[in-house]
Amino acid sequence: MSFTTPPRPLDVTALIPQLAPLARKATRLHPRPGSPSLHDSSVGGPLLWPADEPWPHCEGPHDSSAASGVTHSPDDIRLLRRIRAAAAEQRLRDPEAPTITPEELETEKELSMGRPWFDGPIPMLPVAQLYTRDVPLPSSPPGADLLQVLWCPFDHSAAHPRTALFWRSSVTVTDFLDAPPEPPVIQEGWYLPEPCLLAPEQITEYPNPTELSKELQDQLGDASRWETAGSGGATNCCVIRQ
Ligand SMILES: [Zn+2]
């Protein structure tokens, strides 16, 4: 698997010159499993958070009747992930071996019962922190070199998670929070990011075809333009647009 963007098989602006002025710089984050520190850019890693600043909470509303599955604590989810990762590794080492031990099966069974719903304010979860030395963020406020993103691990009426963004000057954070609060329960496991370090890559990208004029959409849809061009691969990755 390629972890960087392969060379483009063609110059799209040579085929469709009207796209050239629409080019923009973006950064693919390329999250990779690791153990990020407070001083790393990360997804799902610890945030460089001032000890004297309140941790953000979401006041909801959180609707238990709309929840589709059982809720787990963050530690439940981490335990489930460890068990499943160990089972997958065991299958790789020995296809004949049992994929899961009785103890692991019992743990999965216990956790499948879920945790009681929680109605109070929910501590938000770290999603990402990006240092501008790693990820250029031209919209950063003067003096800020760090963007922190958190979200609420419960569904809301909007189609996307409820987020909170904070800009900081990292040098001003000399006394940081060691153990931020965690939500007692999470509505869906995917709200808890796996800690990842980043391997940022600068790329050039163009607007989504649906953002283009009808004329440009027609040109892009003209298969004859692409007949000899082949197809370009792209990695699945988080992208920060500038
Ligand atoms: Zn919420």
C-alpha cells in the first residue's frame, strides 16, 4: 500500500486549462498508528492543553431514543480493539489457531451489554492537534501555531459531529493538563480516534466536480479526453485545505 500520493498520470490543466486558476494547496495528513506526545501533531493524541483552562464539554441535547446501539466507555472500546487486534495477529501467525481465547470471548460478551446512558454534560474528545510547522494553516490567527480540534462523541441533529476548535500559541502553555476528563460513555466506537502520528504531504487539488460550472462538468465527463490518460490512484486520507 502506498502511503503517499502517487505521481499524477497526467496534467489535468493541460487537458482542461480552465481548471488551472482553481488549483489550491492542501495537506494530506496521512495518520499512522503511533504514540503521539503533547508536542506532536496527531490524530487522536493528547492535546497541549493549559492546566488552568476548563476542558470543553457538550451540553447536548443527547437523545437516547435515537441511539441505535449500546454505549461503551472509552476504556471498553480500547479493550475491544486490543482483543480484536490480538485475534487478527494470531490469525496471521497461525491460521489453524483459535481466533479468540475463551477469556477474550467472555470479555466481548460482557462488554456487549453496554453501559447505562449518561445525560450530563459530556467531556469532548480530542480529534486532532496540528502544529503549523507540520501543517500550513494560512488562516491561523496572529501568534497562533497550534490548532486543536475536539468533538462530542454523541450524535446530534446535524449530519456531522459537533466540534470545537481552539487556536493556541504553544510556547505560552507551560503548565499543561496531565489527565483531561473523558466521557463516561460514547455513543459509537468510531467517535474515539486511534492515536496516530502524522506524515503530512503537500498536494495540489481542485474543486469537487459538483462545485464546477456545467460546462466544466461536461468537459470532465467527456470520456474521450481521458482515453489515453489512464487512472491516477489516491490514498484514503484526511485532507486539510488551505
Ligand atoms: Zn454533544
